[in-house]
Amino acid sequence: MITPGIQALGDGAVARVLTAVAAFDAFTNDNDPYGEHDCAIVPVNDIQVLFKIDYYDRDLVYHSPDPGDPAVTQRIMVVMLASEY
């Protein structure tokens, strides 16, 4: 999912943002202390973009009882401007 702030950047910028998020792999102990790789801030040109992955049950109602088990987990990524968080 993308937020209204990302959508307002226009199609070209949205494509650049999503490409940057997909390529991000610079997780460290400082920005990912639990090793979950589920949230980061990615600079895209002069824009600070934040992505966050949440773990829901299969019905998308509650948090997943076991985020590591795909049989009971549905993951949702939200890509937003860092200022929207």
C-alpha cells in the first residue's frame, strides 16, 4: 500500500520510490535491532521514505499469532513519506 503523500508525488516518483524500497538491504543492528527487516527509512532523491511491514492474521483483523508462519500470517507493507508517520 502507498499513502496519499507518496501517490501525490506522481507516477514517475512513485516508481522510483517503490524501486528503492524493493532494493533496500542496508539493515544494521542500529536500524533493525530485532533482525526483522520490517521497517526502514530510505532516502529517494531528496525525499525520506519510510516503509513498514505489519503482520496480521489471515483475515486481516488481528495481529498474527505467529508472524513467522505464513499459514497464519498476512503481511501488509505500507510505503509512506517519513513525515506521514
